[in-house]
Amino acid sequence: MLEIVTAFLGWYLTTQIVGFAAMPLTLRYFSSLPDRGYAFARVLGIFLVSLVLWLGTSYGLLRNLPGGAWVSLLIIGLLSLWPVLQSEGVREKGPILRLRSLVRFAPSPAYVLTVEILFLVAFAVWTYVRAYDPAINHTEQPMDLMFLNGIWSSPSYPPRDPWLAGFAISYYYFGYWMLSTLAHLAGQPPEIAYNLGQACWFGLLVTACFGVGYNLYRLRLLELGTDSETGGTTDRAEDKRWTGGVLAALPFIAGLLTSTAVALTSNLHVILEWLYAQGVRIDGLARIVDVYGFPERSSVTGHWYIDSGWSWWWRASRVIEDVDLSGNHIEIIDEFPIFSYVLSDNHPHLLAMPFVLLVIGMALNWYKAAGPEAADSAADQEQIVEEATGWWAAFSTKMDSFFSAIARPIGPARLSLLIAATGGLLFLNTWDFPPYWLLLILVAMLTGTRHSRDAAGGLHQALTRGSIIASAVVVGALLLYMPYFLTAQSQAGGVLPNLLHPTRLPQFLLMFGHFLLAGAGLLFLGWREQRPSAAVLGVAAALVIGLPLVFLITSGLLSAVGSGATGAAAGETDGLLTSMVERRLGRPWTFLLLGGLTTFSVGLLWRRLTDPGHASRATTFVLSLFAIACLLTYMPEFAYLRDNFGHRMNTVFKFYYQSWLLLGIAAAFAIALHIELVVRRFQPDGEVTATAPVLGFVPPALSLLLILACLIYPVAGAYVKVKSFGTREPTLNGLDYVGADELAVIDWIRSNTLPESVILEAKGGSYRVSSARISAATGRATLLGWDGHE
């Protein structure tokens, strides 16, 4: 146990140093957020230190070794601190006053303490869980360890693929690189870094979620003129003492709700499993949702933890089911974050999540910075252009205004960092890039309308800014991450129509129903705040619902009359059109629900884009997240990305995973918003007391109850996964399950062979922990590891 505590404290201290090194930069970059980005400091620091080490290694300036990692940390620390120490009024002060000048940018002590406690508790709790379930010996864990060891043992570019000798890693491996960088700094080997890193990432996820939720709601209260630090602006303090206290706590409540919804809770299937385990008869409900394997593979146990086997918590990640034309089951993956942590695979979708939240925080900072005060400077810039004389002066002034407008109001340096972080998602988990690329485009467009003096000019500027940001992010990412793209290969083979597999509505609601209840409340309040016209909604419906229908009908006709080589139904083309029509007419509800939600969200955003008025900007930002989430879940209803799986399993998995994060944020905000409305009903002079009917509070309240009920999943899942704790000696060594003689072989190879050495071991099929284990544990390449994965 002492070794575990020592390793934990070393890793914790390392993350503190990395976060502290990036803190000055964080406080300056996120200057428009209420918390000045404090919750994102560790995430930003890990990203920047890892990026510097990777770039330095790629161009031969640094070595991927502990010394190179510490040099990268020093570089980030100096770059972070230098602008602050050189700023006006600070240069003449002594070192003590210089450091004190940084403190004035920090958030309140209560907020700092909350973030630090959240990170420490989440990190410590999951370290405890991993210590009792450390073995890297199931599912795709050996592959994750292989990537980590391959990077760890590659001091120069490119990192070698241990399962394909002579080749570089061809995968989005930046998350593994980050783990390796922290392992170098903390002095821990990969088999321990695997478990400590996952626990650390859990802490990063919880705190980053808290930061997003807190900042969103604090911005809303500031828009209303309510000081969330004091609880209100009213003079009737005696009448508002308790309501003001609740309002002051709402940003903290919103932050905790966001962490709970995104990082801790599960989908609704766990409620069915728990009820069935207690002997409650739910046969009718089970037939309606029709989850594969439930309840026939479940048991009535009477245990609070449901069952001691894996099946119940694993089944929650497979509630969506497709069926081929012969009636055979087709597995669809619908993971969510806490399932990934209970399973404990360190895949890119898990490793990327804190950095996705970093991008959301950056986008929110940009959106907040482009407030009404920024519009005044934009109008002044337009006036300068109008007054310029001479064609060259007018041209150069116009170009200067054009490019400065793109970075307004955060500045070119901050915009560059935003592009680097967003582009880094291509390197972290390529699937995550499109939704947040779209988010930046929306933010650029929404800020553009506030920088013009008329509606037509605002819309033109919004479209211009959106298109330029779209191009700038792509070009910037390609240039910055060029060494990665030189070795990366993709299995994607284009887009195919989803002709035969509409998602059953009960299964979809089992996955996202608790979030959609609160999301409906958000849309309703957004509609009451600013209503789109019927014409706008009609055009949005034609685009959002009409175009996919045309795509499906056209694809179905072409598939039915063609040779059947499109792969739409695994070669079964007879009666394809008939089967498509029957299935689509028999199960239209998920398509219609998501099409309707997306249409309504787009309509609300269009109204706020063309006529911002006095609409809440925090609500507008959350509506953007909700619209993107609806679009991500909507797209697999009519299309999927062609890959090695041959059907939509991976597309649903990757799109639903990001939708979970976005819907969780939106649901937490909506619940907090309704709490605020309830509180304001008790204020004698409140102007918002009757903004929503009583019945409007029911869906968010039910959403909150379901989110809290699903918290049984992480507790029972972790309990079962580690077999009730205490059944084995705890350790963080992921190779502790390996026999002593084999461990001696692994240690000998590490100590007595060069990193570029090639070993020979029998190739094996995927998911076999006994296959290619030496190469995965040492980073020394074998000729071929898991053939299916290579």
C-alpha cells in the first residue's frame, strides 16, 4: 500500500506542477470567464507540455525521454509567465510583487478550493478502484498498453508500432503520448502509468465538467445583473436572504450537476437491471425496450449491486440493437464515460474528453469576450475603413480590418491557441473534431452579428467569419500537426446510407431519455425567450428532415435497381426496397424525434443569429451544444461512415459518445435554470416569477431524479468489477497478473535490448491477452501482433 500512496502522491504532485506552470497563461487566456479558466489549468498544461515535447521530438530538437519532458515543462512555464512579468506596471516591481500581481486574476478562494477538492477526490477514488482492478488483461487493454510502451520506448520521431515491426504508429495516439509525457515527469513505468493516468484523467474530466457548468451559469446570472458571489442586487435583503443564497450557489450547483451528468451517471438501463435484480416484475417494460440479453441473461439476486457478473453493467453499453434481414442480432456500441472507466480501457475516446471540454471552455471564453462592448470597437474599425483615402490605403486598411475581425475580440495569439487545441482533436480522437469544429463556426457566426450596425451586414459578416474560421482551423491543424498526418492512415472509406436500421425509440430513450427531458425544458424556455417564425422553422424542417429523406429514398432506389455492391445490407439486395419501406414506416419515431429537435434547435439559433436582441448569451451557447448533440445522434439514422466493421456500429459509438457529453452539459444547465426559476417565484419583486408554467418544471425535475438514480451504476459497477474489493493485494502494476518468470523476461528485454530491437513471438487474433504480450509490455516490435487490429 505504501508503494501505491507514493506513486499517487508523485503523480498528483506532477499534475500540480504542470497546472501551476500553465496557470499564468490560463488566467490571461480565459480572461472573459468568471473563473478565469482555473478549472482548465491542468488540462491546458498537460496539452501544451505534451505538444511541445511532441513537436520537439518530431523535428529533432528534443528527445522523448524524461529530460525532454522536463525541458518542455520549463518552456511552457517560462512562456506562460513571461507576458505577465513584462506587462505594464509589473516590470518595475520586485519578484514578490510580481507574484502577488498574478493573484488578483485568480477566482475566489471558495471556487479554487472546490476545484482542488473535486480533482483530488476523483483522482484518489479512482486510484483506489484501479489498485484493486489493475490487470491490463482484457478487451483492448493490451493494445492500449502496446501504444503506450511503443511511445515510451521511442526516443525519436516517429513512435514505432510494436505490433508491426518497421512501421510507425498509424493511429490517433496523442492521448497515449500525453500519458507517456506525464509518466516521464512522474518517473513511473508504463504499466503503472496506465492505471494512474486513467485515475488522473477521471479527475481531469470531473473538474473540467465542473468548470464548464459553473462558467455557463455564472455568466447567465451576470447577464441578469445578479451577483452570484453575493446572491443578488436587491435592496430587500431581508426578504431574499435564502433565495439570494440559493442563487449564489447556483453556479456551483450547475457545475456539480454537469460533472454528475457527464462523468458519473449512466443510461437508464441500470434502473431496469436493478429493479429486476430486486424481484420487481418488469416483463412488459423489458419487452418494450427489447434490449439484447435482458432479462433472459439477468438474475433475481436481491443484491444492491445487482449481480456479481459482468453482464449487467456491460449490457448498458449495448442497449441499441440492429437486426439484419435474416433476423440476426447486429451489435451496436453505445458507451458512455463512466462505462469506459469501469471497463478501464484507455482508448482515445476516453483520453480525449478532458481536452474536448477545454475546447468548449475556449469557445465559451471567445463567445463571452465578443459581448456588446466588442461591437463598439468593431463599429469604430468600420468607420476607419470608410474614412481611408486612396486605393492602397483603403485596400490595406480593409485587409487589416478583415483579418483583425477574425481574431476579435480574443486576439491573434489566443485564436492561435484555440486553433491548436481544436486541431489537436484530430490527433487525439479524429471523431471528436467535426462537432467542435462546427461549434467554433457557430461561435464565429454568433459573434459576427454583434459587430455590425444592421441586420443584413451582420448576417453577411457572420457567414464570412464562420467560413474563414472553418478554413483557418483546418489549415492551422494541418500545418501544426503535419508530422502526425505524414504517418497516419485511416480505414474510413466514405459515407454509406443507413437504409435498413432505424433506431427503435424505446432503446434510444433508454440511452438519452433522462437528458432529453431537461433538454425539452431548455428548448421551451428558449422559445419563450425568443421565438423563431413559422417560415424559419419550415425552411429548417425542409433542410433537416427533407434532405435526409431524399438521400435515403435515392440511395434505396439505386441500391434496389443496381448490382447490390453498395454493402447496404451485407449482400442481401432482394427485396431491399420493400424491407427499407417496411422498417422505416414501422420505426419512424427516432428519426422524427431527432429531426424535430434538430429543426427546432436550428430555428432558435437562426433567430438569435439574425436578431440577437436581449436573448441570454449563455442560453444561446448551450442551445448550440444541444443542437450539435441532436445532429450527432440524428446522422446515424440515415448515414454512417464505412469502415472495417461493415455497418454503423462504430459511427453510432463515436457520435453517441460526444452527444452524451453535450447533452449532459445542456441537461445540467436546464435543470439549474429551472431551479433558478423556482427560487425566483419566492422573490416578492422578482421579474422572472412567472416565466414558465408549473407543468414546465416537471420534465427537468424528472430528469434530475433519473440522473441521480443512475448513480447506482458507477458504485455497483466498480464494486462488481473489482470483486467486492479486498480480495487481492492492491497494486497499480498492470502486469502484476503475469507470472514471475515472464516478468523476468520482460524486465530483461527492457534492460538488455535497444528500443529499436525486433523480437519474434507468435501472432495472434484480436482480444487474446496471451498473444503479442511481450511486445506490448516492452515496446520492442514483433513482426505482427493482433492481426485484426493491424
